[in-house]
Amino acid sequence: MTAKRDFPVHKARRYLEPGPVVLVTSRWRDKANVMALGWHTVMEFSPSLVGCVISVGNHSFHMIRKSGECVINLPTATLIDAVVGVGNCSGAEVDKFERFGLTPEDASDVKAPLIKECHASFECRLHDDSLIDKYNFFIFEIVRAHAAPTPKHPETIHYTGGGVFVLAGDVVDKRASFRPEMLSLD
């Protein structure tokens, strides 16, 4: 392995990116919107909590803050052009569903729409707003989850900054190396 060198700390996301890019949908009054989001993290299993950083300058920030809910949709690599497009325009100026060929569907428990073309959709309600004012950090509880049965491991999109994405790679099954009680969370 090559010796390590100092690296700009503001580029740490290139290596520490938390997970796949998601499309977050929101609805406030009669307007729906969709935004691309890469800054999220699973925080708890039960209740199922997810933390998301949504910039106060983003059109969706105010819609989600006012409605207290959203849907986190998981796109696959086939939607990469739509993901990039959604992330490069404002819902205050354009209907992103129409512009990028995304089909809104009614959710079961929240007013924000699901995206039909996404592999999975997670209906969320705001669980904790104590970090929003200081960090733009929303903590949501997933109240209903929907996922396509196949593929079991979809090819997801991961943003590393600077306009560069990485696609989910090969699946490596190491279950035989785990203690059984460590697998019970699956």
C-alpha cells in the first residue's frame, strides 16, 4: 500500500460518505417537491430513526419543516441522470417530477408522495427537531417502508463530491463469520 499523505479535511466526504443518494419528497399544502440528498444516517433500529442534513437554503427545508414529514426514496443507478438533474435545480422554479420523468404515488401514512421509479420508499415523520436550528439536522421516524422484492441488493448511487458518483459494487456474503446474535438485526 502507498504511504498516506495529508488530505484536505473538507474533502473527507469522499471517503466517509454515509450511504446512497436518496430522493426526498415533500408536500406542503398543494405543492410537492423532490430533492437529492446524500447526507443521512441510520440512528436507531426501533423506532427506526434516520437523521438527514437538509440545508436551510433548500426549497424542501421549509416544506418539510412546516409539514413535519417526508418520504425518503431510494433510486438505483438507472435513475442517475434524474438524480443529478433533481439536485441541480430548485423546486421553487420547476416541477421536478414532470421535468425528470418521476411518477408521484400516494403514500399510506404521510402526505408526501412516493416515487414509483425508486427501488424503495420510506414514509417518515419528524421525530426530533432539536438540532434543526443549529445544524439543519432533521431526525425522522420511518413509519412505513415499501421495497421492491428484487433485486435483493440494488445498484445504488453514492456521491463522493465534485460531480463524481460511485455505484454499489459486488456483494460479499460473510454471514458465516458472524456470531448468530449479531445477525438478529437483519
